[in-house]
Amino acid sequence: MIAIQRSRIDVASVVDGVRRDDAGAVVVFLGSVRADAGVRALEYEVYVPMAEKAFAALVEGAKSKFEVLEMSIVHRVGRVPVGEDSVVIACSAAHRGAAFAACSWAMDEVKRIVPIWKTESERGPDRPWPRRRLGTRKKD
């Protein structure tokens, strides 16, 4: 399952989509909007055709690189309040090591290559912070 949607993500449905009888492990990553100082929501924008192609390539890459059996990636767009999930990645594999590695790799790749942008909304007056591509990270 690859999906880009405005509505809340049904995590159980995403997990059910990767379950298989030959899978000894199902790993789920939930990317949630956290309550950083002043942040009350994130606004996501996406270029859908390009994002869907990138998600499909990530799923195929995970299958070949990590021997993943199934992988689903679902991302929200629009306003996502603190405490709600903005992205869910689920994968199944014969063994847990492959499933954990694939989920971690896939999230890193989503942030690196998928054309999704976010705006952080501050508390108080609705003034979005500067837009950043999801893959832009501050160096520690």
C-alpha cells in the first residue's frame, strides 16, 4: 500500500496490508507530530505524482536490499496536529533484523528524496515558520 492522504492514517489497516504467513516479523514506524516548544501542528505539502513514484521505488528497493516481503508507506498531507501520525511505514520480513533495518532505511530515504515539504505552526498567532524540505536536517 502506498498512499498520500488528508485523513488520519488507519495504522491497523497499514499493518494488515503487510502481514503474510511467511513473515516472522512485522515492524511499524509511526512518525508523529511532537509537541516541540511552540509547535501546535505541521502542515505538509507534496507533489503527488513524484512522491508516489518515489514511494514505489523505495518499496522495491527495500524488497531487494533487505529481503523484505511487503512494505507499505502512507503519508499525510495538510494540517496534522500534535500527537497525530504524519507517516506510517510498515514492513514484513522473515526475520526481525531485516524488517527493522528496512523501516529505518525507508524513513531516511523518504526524508532524503520524496518531494514533501512541511511548515511548523507556532502557538499564538498563526505564523508559519519558514518552509523546509522534509529531508533538510540540522547538523549537530
